[in-house]
Amino acid sequence: WSIEIVGRPANFVDVYSPEDLYPETLWQEAATYFASLSDSSMVLPGGRYSCAQVLVQRGLPFLAGLSLGQVCHIVQLAISQKKILGYLNGTVVPYVRSQSMVKEKHAEFQQPCIGTGRTKGSMVTWEMLRECLQKLLSEARSGGQPVPLSNMKRLFRSKFHAELSETSLGYAKVSELLQDPRVSDLCDVKLQGHG
């Protein structure tokens, strides 16, 4: 929830908006800047807001004149769409150093992205995915609650003793996996709220 001043138009930047309002030159300069960072300066705070604060403090020419909200939006787009930034161990780093890139490569070759040390059960196949999803969604429907995307892997491990590896099924993100035509008749992936 938020409150606004009566009679004043809301001019807040929606940092979650997928709409790119920025010139291509900004993205080119950002890509060049992040590619040139040394090891000591490439690690940024993991939150969009904290990351944006650090970038503003650096006085980067391509961000000159932009509000902190706009820089937050640029960080979001750089991570979610542009593949200029990504995450590694809870921090923001140039995409080429990120876990996101590693997952993209594993997905390309349909290989599990091992390294969490959690693998105990068998890997989920497309057939298993459909069957298990139907069970999970049936349980959720009876409880009247959606299944949080962040719980999917844990639920597959605990309920079905199987590892849900989106990369072994050809996707870098579970959200993308669940939108594949082979399972899209079973579920919808929706953003419930921002946070």
C-alpha cells in the first residue's frame, strides 16, 4: 500500500515495468562500463535499490540527470531483459560473471545446474513434471491458495523425492519452464505482488 497527495499526479517510476524508456546509447555505455570493471569494483549490492544507490554514487556519465527511481528501473531492466547484469551469491555482478549466465549455458545443453549439494532424488522429466504439477495444483486448489514459484523446487524434493532442474529441461528459469506448451494447459504463472 502507499498514499499519495490528493490533487497531485503520481510521478513515481514503476521499477517493475518491462517497458524500456531509455535510449540505446545508455545501454551501450552501461554494457561497456560493466564489461570493463575490475574484480574489486564489479560486485554490487544485491537489491535493486542498494545497487542503484552505489551506481549513482559512482557518478557514471550514462546515468547523469536520472532519478534514483529511474536508476532502479535501469538495474531491473539490465538484469531481467538486457543481460548486462545478473546475480551471483546474492550480489549483482556483470552478466558474464553471473549465475544467470551459467544457468543459460546449462539450459542450452539441457544439463542440470549442479552445485547446490541438494541433489538426492531423480531428475524430473517432462512426464514427471506434468504428473507432479497436477498433484501440487490439485492440493493448492483445495486449499484455495496459489503455489509460490519460490517453493516449487522444495515441494518437488519433499513431496516427490525428485529434483526439479529447469536447466535439464532446457530453461534458465522455473517461471519460463512452467510456461512451456507442454505444461501451460495445467497452470498460469502470474506475478502476485511486488517485493
